[in-house]
Amino acid sequence: MQPIDLSFNKMLPKYMPTKDKHIRDALINYLKDKYRFKDKTRIVEELGLNHGETRVDVAVVNGVIHGFEIKSDLDTLDRLALQIVLYNSVLDQATLVVGKKHLMEAMYLVPDWWGILVAKLDINGCTKLINIREATNNPEKKSSAIVKLLWKDEAISILEQYNCAAGFYSKARKVIYDRLLEAIDEPVLFASVRDCLIAREGWRPDEPPVLNDD
């Protein structure tokens, strides 16, 4: 396991429990600021993996798919092990955003390549994020899991780009996914999946995603 600098503990106030909504709001603002000058970056909430088996709390899609999983002080870590397995199969990078209560346990659960942000409340009750460890590239991705991020029409569109769609328009989604894996090299396919996610409309009808494309 990579060593983690725990000197940040001196920066944490007397225990005040964090809440999911406050961490989420702080994270969205943090990511908007971090990526405000990066072209074609999309910030998406509740990105479904494996057709909705789990959802990434917040994902950044640009040259990579970077997922952020939130565990506030009021949450439990009961589902984290399963979430790690599913995240590891799809995401290019992953970061755990965790309240102080769960930090010590959680950092031993997540893989070394996951980043860690700890959420704390300042004296004014505002949620602050402290970067403990930067995320690095995921060595465990599975092509068969990544193509499941695509809607059927997106998968067909990619096949059309490479003249591989003939005979597959009316096929079941699984058959179309298999065709993608068979016909298109992994790096090209992964880039095409990311492009589809950036261009996709209709993510959340109640709240449009953030698209930075200045």
C-alpha cells in the first residue's frame, strides 16, 4: 500500500459529522473549478455501471472517466466492497471522498490506485475537501464492462463509424456489445465510449449536467 501522509489530521476540527448532500455540493464545486479551463469535460451525477447495478456518485468524463464515490460520516461502508469491484471494471480512475469517521477503515479497503479526498467541516459549517492521495490509472479495466456504459443507439453509431453495423441494427444489446469488442481495437473503443458520454443528452431531466467546452 502506498504511504499516506496523515499530517492533515492537525487540520481537522473537533468531530462534526458530514452529510452526503454537503459533500456532493462541495465536490461539484471543486470539480467545476478544477476543470474550468479543460475542453470537452463533462461532470455527471449518478453514472450507472453494469446497467444500473451501481451508480457512481459523480463522474468526470474527458480524456478519462474518473469516478468519485462519496461516503459521508452518516453513511456506512457496507456496500463499498461491491462498489470497488464494479468501479474497478470500468473507470479509468477513481477517488473516494470520505468523512473523517470512516477514513482510516476506508483507505485500507480501496486499491492503491484510488485517490482519497477527506471531507471536513470548517468552523463556519462549510464542507471542505482535503486531497490525501491522487488517483492513478486503473490496471483492472474490462472491455466487456466498459461497453455497457453505452446506450444501444450509441453502440450502433460507433459500429457505423467503422462500417461494422450491417446486420446488427435489430440485434439484442448484448450481441451489439460483442460486435464492438470483436471489431474495434480497445484504445479506439474506449475513446469512442468517452466521446459518447460527453455528447450524450438526457442524463438527468431534472438537472442538466455540467459541460465545459470553452
